[in-house]
Amino acid sequence: MKINWNYPTTVWVGENRIYELSEACKNLNVTKPLFVTDKDLVNLPFIKNIISDNLKKFNELEVFSNFTGNPIGENVEEGVVEFKKKNCDGIIAIGGGSALDVGKAISFMSAQTRPIWDFEDFGENWKRATIENIPPIIAIPTTAGTGSETGRASAIINKKTGIKKIIFHPKILPSVVILDPLLTLDLSPRLTAATGMDALAHNLEAFCAPNFHPMADGIALEGMKLIKDSLLIAFEDGKNIDARQKLLSASSMGSTAFQKGLGAIHSLSHPINSQFNVHHGLSNAIFMPYVLTFNKSSIEKKIVTICDYLDLKKNFESFLEWILDLRSNLNIPNKLSDLMDCTKINLDQLSQMALEDPSTSGNPKKVNKDDFKKMYEYSISGKLFK
């Protein structure tokens, strides 16, 4: 299968499309790219093979990989120094959400004079940016969850405050995306589950966000259908290429759709990710039913619409049951206390961070600090809202 998509950007879809990477660079006039991937990936055989293959096609190919999951601002700063020092003219970002976020941020920040935190996703901060000479980005996901490849933002932790910040600008959107399912075949069942639930959270929260964006709604609805059809299959049989391709597509669709908005699932997750280094998709999966039941009065009609499309019984309870069963079948913990020691968590601090998170504004039900504290408490005890 070879299909080229042009919404929200150019997307090359299908098996072995990775071998067209040099063509993508040529189309963008990139002659000396910075290849950005993380420490965990850079030494894996398939990444080495991609680097080796492209070394034959470029006179020079620089590699930056000095970061891991949940990247910090200093990782981006170091990457910008490397980009400029080696006179690079484009970014190839390959990996999970962390690698894609760092690669996108390096490209954006290579043209800026302000610190990265000046472009946090609030108000019109993005208009502060210098838009000239931002180099093109090619994004290649190796997981099917964050959808960062089709997003206009990067999630970066401010080390000084311990808070994950969303850095936004339209120019952060990659120019070319390569969705090659073969790059995801070796993803472990554990990561397949966590990243798949991340993609589900993106599509679900985008669909339930109150803003008017019927294009995003349609994309999110189909994204959830693809996840329902493929996530358990890929979890149980990681070599199923059709399921892997559907998950990659659903992941990109979730990121495309959430330009409409996210919600409290992400607001609760971001503080846990930055403070305790918990995988973002895993925390989203844990918080999902607690936020769903909290929001029930505001989203019940929309959830029934989802049920109709997903061939579930047309009521809120059947959708919630599907989510709970899906998590169980994916071996995802039912509550936060099954994952980590929660006895010393500062719930007031976390709740304030959640309230101030940019995702909060998209929640379909108005939420305050006490609400977030109660959601944290319920997610620790396993109690659902009635």
C-alpha cells in the first residue's frame, strides 16, 4: 500500500516507505540533516540500518541522541547547539513522542533568540516567534501513540519547576511524515498497550471537547474505530502489519484531531509524567475512566454517538465497560496506586499543576482544583464517580 495524505501535512503511508527518506530530504532541499533519536533507540539494529542506508545518500549525516523519555529544555538547547555547530539544514526526527518532540523543538528553537518557555501554549505566545529560517522537519514515528508527527507542539519539561510545558507554533508541524508500520513491529506488548491507549485518549478527548470542529470530530471518531479494531490484535500479535498500520494511522489522527482540544485526562497525566517519570500513555490509560465518569453529565450524548459507531450498546455504561475491559486485556493497572507508591504524593501541588495545564481549558465540564484533587484521590483508590 502506498498512499500520500496532505492533511494536516504531507504523509507517506505504507510498508518500506522509510527507504524513501532521502527523497523526502531532496524534496525539502535538505542536504545536511540532523538525525534526532533518543539514547534507547540509537543503538538498535533497525535505527543503525536506517542511519547506514542514508549515510550512502548524504555526504554528511549528523546524529543527536543525548536524551531519553520525558525530555527537558536542556536537551533541546544541546540539540540546537549541535545543529548550528554542524551547519545542518533540516531535521529527521525518528522514534517515539520524546524523539519527535525534541527534534521538532530543535528545529523551531534554532531560529529563536527567546528562551523556549516564552512559547508555552497560552494565549498568543506563539506570535513572539521568529518564523524566518526555521528548517524543515521530517518526522518518523516508531510507536503508535503520541501522534507528535502531525502535531504543532512539543511537550518539554522545565527542569527548574518540574512542570511539563507545551511549546506551540504552527511552524513546529513537520513538512513530511513517514508512517511505515514495519518500524513498529518490534514494539513490546507493554509499549504497544500504553501508546495505543495514548492514541485513544487523544481521539476521545478531542471528540468530547466542546469547541466546534466537525472535521476534528470525524477524524477522532474514525481514529477510535481503528483502535478498537486493531489495538488488541497488535498487543497479542506484534507482527500483524495491518493492525500496526491502523494504529499508526489512528495515532496521527488523534494528534490531528486534538487541535480541537484535550481535557482532564491529560491535565492529570502531565504532572505525574514530569514529577515521577511515568510513561504518558500509561498514565492516560489509568486516568481515563475516572475522568469519563467525572465528565459524564457533559459528555453522555457524545459518548452514545461513539457507541453507535463502535458497535457498542448505545449508552454511557457500555462505553465505560469497553474501556475497563480493554485496559484489563492490555494488562494496564486499574488505579494509580497499582503503579507507584502514592503515600507521599502532594495532591494539592499536583492538583494545582493540573488546573494550570493547557489541556484543562478543553475539558467539557468546568473543573477546579478540588475536582482535580478528587480525581487523583479516586484514581488512587479505584473509586469511580457516580
